[in-house]
Amino acid sequence: MKTQSLIIYKHTTLYHILDELSLDFNFKISLENDEYFLKNRIKNSSNYLVISNKEYAGIENLFVIRDLPNNIFKLLEKINIEFLKINFNSKSELKIKKYTINLNSRVMQDNEAKLRLTEKEINMIFYLSKSIKPVGVNELENKVWNYQSDIETHTVETHIYRLRKKIFDTFNDNEFISSKKNGYQIK
């Protein structure tokens, strides 16, 4: 699991309070007072939360605490909830080629159109997108449909055909899933 980073931005008092307790945290804590250095730090990080006492434009994953809670455990609970939200959001969207696929709503979209997908279509796209080599029909039957490879079926070919047609009809894209001699691939 990636280390979570809590970056306190322009809130020195909060940093000192949390730094004293930092041995018990499941995240790394740091202080940043300069916007340029903050943006450089978060540019190379994916699992971070920035806490400040006021709103700043252009800073993602910013959690504003205007008044410190009376109870430190309440503050830690709020911080952990924010980390959970960030983690959930980062896992709910998948970027493949020029498309964004929302795994929760099962919608594939580009800048102009949206396409509703079934759970099997999402699973198939996800599996194909993670593979660096073409994936054969038997592997897809086994990993996506949980079929045994000795069963004679054309489920995969039928689903691939229908999915390609849906993608072509919606996005006019014939290249999203390519057919190779040894399987299917998204790259």
C-alpha cells in the first residue's frame, strides 16, 4: 500500500500539534508554507491530503479546517475519513486511451458522449487493459466468466463483438479493443 501523506499547508499550529502525536499515525505528516514547493510535492504524489485553514484555488485533495475541534480524536477521525474518500475516488475511475470509465456508475465517456456498460463489459475492459499481451478466449472465459476452459462456448466472442459495436456506435471507435491472432487487447 502506498504511504499516505498529510501535508499541512500554511497552518503551523496544527502541524506542531499533529507532529507531536505522529508516531501513532498511519500517514506521514509534513508542513509546507510555499505554494510552489507544495505543488511540486503533490505533483509526484498520488496518496495525499492537504490540510489548511482556508480555501486555496488549484489545490486538489484540500481539506479546510477553519476551527480546530476540541477533541484530537475527532480531528483524526475527520482526517481518516478524507483519506478514505480520496482512496475511494481514485479507485472508482479508470482512464483508458481517451476514455474515462467510472467503475461505480459503469459509464464510459469521452468529451462528447457517454456509454452505459454492463458489469461483465466493465470486468472485461478492466482485465484487457491490465494485460500487456493479447488475452486469449480461454483466459477471458476463466478470469472474467469463471468458466472452465473445456466447455465449448462463444460467450467471449459474442460479448467482444457486442461491446465493440456499442463503442463504435457511440464513439465511432473501431480500435478500442483490437483483435490479435492469439487474443484480444486494449493498448
